[in-house]
Amino acid sequence: MFGETPRERSLFCLMMAQLALGFRGGIISPILSLYIRRQGMSISQVGLLGTVSLLGWLIFEPLSGGVADRIRKKWMMVFAILGSTIIYALYPSAGTFQHFLFLNFAMTSVMSAYSIALKALQAELLPKEGRGRTYGRYLSVISLGGVVSPFMGGWITENRGYTLPFYLSALVGVVGLAAVLLMDYDDKAPKDTATRAEGGWRTIFTASLIDIYAVRGLYFFSIIFRSNFLPIYLHESPRFNASETQIGTYMTLIRLTVAGSQAALGNLCDRYGAKRMIVASVSVMGATYLGLVYGQGLALLYIVGLVQGLFMAAADLGMMMHLMSVMPDSRTGMVMGIYSESENIGGIVASPSLGYVYEGSGAEASVLMVSVALFLTAFLSVIRMRERDG
């Protein structure tokens, strides 16, 4: 992975960029929804903000996928990191619902270019032989960026206020920018695009690809809940009454387990297959959310964090490995764009639905909804997913 060819060097630089941006995102993850809530927003408004964020992904990720097959992905990532750094620096000055609408939409719109370029480069740069093992080790390294940063974000917020973490995140983005600029892999699209476009839309909507798109979209209910509603639930629920630092610790435990397990999970994926890994991990994830409904106390919360980190890592790795095994090599940008679009569609449905259930039927009902969605994801994986067409 760290050899002397442009491909190997670029994979290393890509890993360093992800390390920095993972650290940046980890600082904000435990506090963003709490910050918005402290500015007077209701749960429904938090849910609507999540929907608006997803609209940015929904609109611009497919466009980014088309662009990624035509220009150097490196410059897409540079644009996204610069734009998101500016947006992070603007969050402390936001005070109204309209301000947050603009910033959330702008952030995801800009980061669409980064997301698609990153995924496409991963598919192009990872070796085909032992891909699960290599990808697992790659993820282990980049996950380290988010291990301590959620705790740091929670602690800084509790002791220094909500402003400093946003400025710190903006500063960390500059490190990721430097790593991207050092990439020298030539990923320019060929001038003759006939080969790349051969088969047209049919190449990105095969039965195998549609299956993984559907599984990923349904799985995204849990991602949306964890990002937008879970910190509020843990903070306000009498079962936990968690402080910002304690929520940061919980998220740090998740990321610590993710970082420590990816290499081994990559080996397991190569040995037993991505489908089995997806079914098992998503099922266990569903059970952990039941624990958050019927259990209580910080000890349970931290145990759940460790378990969720392990099986969340397994689910994400399994889904990406399955996608790479069934996607056409010549359409990496568009396939990653549609894969991300399936996440966005799942999120567009999940965010207002979870917010409505949270406010209308209670917080625990929304957690149960996430658990049901995860069990349905496992069931869909069993009956629909196949290794390849034909």
C-alpha cells in the first residue's frame, strides 16, 4: 500500500486526507445537533435540517458522479475541502433556522464532490487481489482520525463552549487539503469515451447493483438517526441523561472499535463473503438499538457503543466490498454516484419520518423504528443480494 508507484503513493495520500477529515468530522459529530437544539430549534426542525442536508447530497452526488468520470478527481476533492472549511468557520455565527438551512445544504452540496471522488478513487486504487484485506487495513488507518476527536469535541464544548470546535475543524481541513494536493495518480478519463459509456445506463443498473442500492438505502435509516437524533435522545432521555462529554465518549468508543476491527473484518470478508457479513452485522445492529430502548445507564451505553462500532464497521465494509465486486470498472464515478444517491433517498425518507415519530409518539418509538429498519435490511439482504449477475 505504501510502495513507490503513483497508484500506491496516491492511495497513501488518500488515506492521509481521510484521516484528517475523519478527525475533523469527529470533533463536530457529538455536538452539531445539540448546538442546533440550543439555538431554539424543535425536534421537527432538526429533522427538517437533516432532510435539507440530504437534498444537497441528492442533487449533487449524481452530478458529481458524471463529472468524476470525465475530469481528475483530485481537483474535485480540493474544491470540496476548501468549501467545507469555509462553511465550518461560518457555523458559530448561525443563529436562526434559515441560517442552518443554508449552511447544512451548502455543506452537503460541496462535500458531494469529495464523497464521490473519494469512493471512485478507492475503487480504482485498491488492488483486486485480497481487496477486502487491503481495504480493511486502509479503513483501520483512516478510522484513527475519528477515535479521539468525538471525545475532544464533547470535552471542548463542555469546557470552552460551542464555538471553538467549529474553528478547530476548519483548521484540520487544511491538513487534508495538503494530502490531496500531493496525489500524483493520473485518473484522467480517456479521450475516447465510447468504451466507458458502452452499455449506457444498463451498466449501472444491473440486478446486482440495484440490490445493493436498495440495501444501502434502507440501512441509512440508522445512519440518519445516529447523526441527527441520537445525541438528543441520549442527552434528554431519563434512561441516560448523558452530558456532551459522555456522548462524545460513546461516539469515541464506536470509532475506536471501528478502527481496531477493520483489518480483521477485511480478512473475514475475503474468507466468508460480503453478503454473510452484511446480514450478520445489520441484524446485530438492530438488536443494539433495542438495548437503547429497554436498558439504561452509562455502562450499558458504552457497551452498546463498542458493539455498534464493531458491527457498523462490518456492515459498511461488507456493502462496499460487495459493490466493488459487481460494479463495471469503466463506470466507477457513476456507480458511486448512484450508490450515494440510494443513501440520500433513504435519508430523505428517514429524516422527517424519524422526526415525526420522535415528536408524535415519543423518542423511544423512533429508536424502535430504527431497529425495525435494520432487521428489514438484513431480511432484504438475504432474499435479494447475489454475488454477480448470471
